[in-house]
Amino acid sequence: MLSAIAGGYLRNPVRARQVTCADCLTPVDGYELCFACNSHHAREGLADAIAFLTYAIAGQKSGHVMRGYKAPAPITEHQQVVALLLLVALENHARCAEALAGMPVTHWAIVPSLPAKPSAHPLRSLVAERARGIEVPLTAAPSAELPRAVNADHFTCGAQLHKQSHVLLIDDTWATGGHVQSAVLALRKAGAARVSVLVVARWLKEDYGGNRKFIADLANRDYDSGICPWTGTDCP
Amino acid sequence: MASRAGGPYAGVMISGSFGEHAAAVALLRAQPDGLSWPEIAAELLETGSAAEVWDRHAPAPALISLPDEVTPDSVAGDLQSWQARGYRLLSILDDDYPSRLRGVQQAPPVVFTRGCVIADDPAVSVVGSREASAGGLAMAADVARALTARHMTVIAGLARGIDTAAHRAALDAGGRTVAVIGTGIGRVYPAENRGLQEEIADRGLVLSQFWPDAPPQKHTFLMRNATMSGYGLATAVIEAGETSGARAQARMAVEHGRQVILADQVVARNEWARQLVGRPGVHTANSVDDVMDIVEQVVAMWDNLGRLVTP
């Protein structure tokens, strides 16, 4: 069903060394990591594994969906597509994060909006029904001077985690990765042994670096929900 | 919204939905900060308020008010004259704006309508060549009647040939049809379809995404096809050649996550159609029954999704 309603515009992220960033799967020109991820790596304790379900391309339908699902008046079709993407990933590939880690997922968390917003995160109810383990509540700081910087103080974790804890941390859109990695660090501070990150969409803009050609080459690569978001090929 | 006093319509209350519409029209006219129409549509959705987007981008008012300065106040007269001519303006933020259309990236920031607007309109485009064969015209009419019998709306583009056959058959069967036109709502193209356009305005819906007096142009027809694809659940291509708007609409429908139903003749005769076969949501049909079976599957699929995912 996901293919029939969205396969024409969702795009499986490409995992290829020195073609895309090893962390965030944005196009790179011969490097292992993109500029942003490379600068994040000055920090210890970043995500252990990162999965992406699709690229979201600014100006195309995939970008429209990732904005529209959380618009002030959310677009129903977009909510349904995002929900279905997550549902497929949680049902078919949650175990892949466990296989990669060699330990079961014990907790889940959602990266909150930064600065904090009063309303519930649009992904929360979707995930709450389907994720394994117990929720780790994360709270965003009321303000952040550099919201895109990696800074554990951007989020506070409302629980203390045990030594065998493996958190599945979920976010909707990755632009620079600052939010997600800050949330990972906050979970580490709370004691998380392992953090696997599941991101719905890697945001891509045409007018950046070599993205235009990369995006053009994706034009006919229709979405395959059988591809494992953790490995880019078969499930581990 | 912030009303700028002193304009020619300063006595008109610029607030509520009128104020929202005035702000949307002013944004599209003035295009402050070089915003394109799709960018304006995206910002409207993101903020939920045209007045807010206007306030965010509005050019600083000139010291001496210029006669051609575009503001929400200055467009109020246009809004009133459109209303007087019987054109309804809908912004992408209005509850009545076609709900599926809002989901595609080319969703027009505003549309003009005549007739009956139904936000959740279960609709299928029936499209194809202007120079259609007798067999093609008959199939278009049969599909339109079958959709009507299923209480679904027939979308077409008011063009000669397949479009006209589909509109005509839906009307004659007492069904609902929507004409998405490639001109402003105050114009007709082709001229021979003036009577048909009036009839659809009376009994269905005529919808245009252009300024009311906009002439037909090549690019307006392509934009119109994107709107048709977005409005409906599926696009059925009945008969088409290598260079038709139907071809463009089928490609856009795949990129929109909409279903495409290609009549087998279309596949047999066109390389572009063979290349589409196998892509997500693309189906082939060799009879009206085939078309309707696919339509039933599409309706069931969205019903299931609605149950699976309660937003």
C-alpha cells in the first residue's frame, strides 16, 4: 500500500561510501562524512546507528509531505503517508536495530521540537501505539542560542536509564542532525547504553553542493519498502 | 490582521475570511521578497494565516502612498468585483479548498470557482486527446457514466475531444463533473465550449487557479493538469498521443502518489505509456469494467488507510 500511494515520490536513501555521508546520507563529494556530521564527531557519545526511511526533497512532494503532516492544519494525506512509513518501519525493521546492537530495544523516545512547543509532538501518538519498550520522556529547553548545535543541554531526560538500556530515538526530519545528536547526548547523560536513531526523512535541497544532480538521478528510483533503513540493503 | 488605513477601500472592513483572502491576493500580486507562488502556498500552510505571511514579508509602506502599491486594502475592490461577477475565491487555508489538492506540491495558493464546491470530492480525471477517435470518445463517455453510477465525480479539463465527451456524459447521466480550466474563470477556451462551461457552473464545478481574466497559454494548461491530478484519486487516460497534456498529467500523477489508469490502447501506441507501466500506482485497463475495478481498489485503499491511521 505504501508503494501504491507514495512509491512514485518517496526515495530510499542511498548508502554508498564517499557518495553519501556515512551518518546522514546526504550527498558528499568523496568524503566519509558531510561537513555537519564531521563537525558533530568532535563529540563523544553520538548515535550508535542511524536509519532513514526516505529522502524529503524541498519543492517536491516528499518535502511537501514532511511539512504538511505537522502544519497548523495538518494535511490528512500527509499524516497518513508519514504514519504508514513509520508503521512499516516499526513493524518490519525494529528488530534490525536490535540485531545490529546485539541487544533488545528497551525504550523509545521522540526528539521534541526545539525550542519547546506546547502541543504534543505529531509523531508521539503514532509511535506510542507501536514502539517496543517504555517511553523515555525528553523535554526541550525553552530556548536555545544555537538550536542546530550539538549540545546535551538542549534536552532533558525525565528518567534514569539502566546499564542494559537500548533506546530507539525517533525524529521526523534530519536537516543538520544537531537536534537528534543533542537528544542522543541527553539520553547518554541519563545512562543510555545504546541509542539507535530512526529518522523518517533526510531533508535535501537542490541548491546545495552537488545535490541537483544527485536528486535528478533519484527521479526514477521508486520507493522500495523492503530495503532495510538501517543497512540500505537486506536486513541484518 | 494589520489594516493599513487610508486606501481607497478604507471604509471596508478588512478582517475575517475577507481579510485573509485580501492578504493572500496581495501576496500573490506583490510577491514580496521575490516569493514564487508555490513558496507563498507553502508559507500559508506552514503559518496557517495569510495575514501573518503578509505581515512577515510586506514591503515597508512608501512615505507617499503610490497609486500602484499592492496591499490587502488595495486589492479589496478586486475581491468585491470578483464576488459581484459570481466568482468565489478559495485560499489553500479555507476549509472548503479541495482537500486532496492541498496534498500536492503544486497546490495553487488560491482558486476561483463557480458552482458547487465539495472539499472531500471523490473524483477521477478522465483525460485524453483533443483529436480523439469515435472509440475513444465512446469509452470516455462510458467511463464517465460508470463513475456517475458509482456516485463519483468526473474531472476533466474542458478541452475538445475526450474531456468534452467525459463532461457531457456525466452531465447527461445526472452526475457531477468538475472542469479544471486552463484560463481565468472569466474566460472560455475553446470558445465552442462556452455553453458547456456555463452548464457545468450551474450543475457541477468550474475551477481555475489563474487570475479571472488570464488568457490560455501553454504553461497554464500544464499547471491545470497538475491541479486535475491533485484534485482526484486517480487519472484515467483514455486515448492519447506522444505530446498530449494527458501524458504530462500521468507523469505528474505518479509523482503525486495518485493512481494512473492507462487504457490498453494508450499503452499499445505510446512509448511514454509503456515506460510508466510498472511504476507505483500505474494500472492498465482494457475495458470500462477494468477501469471501475481499479477505481474500487483505490477507494478501498484510502478507506483502509483512514481506518489504520486516525489522524
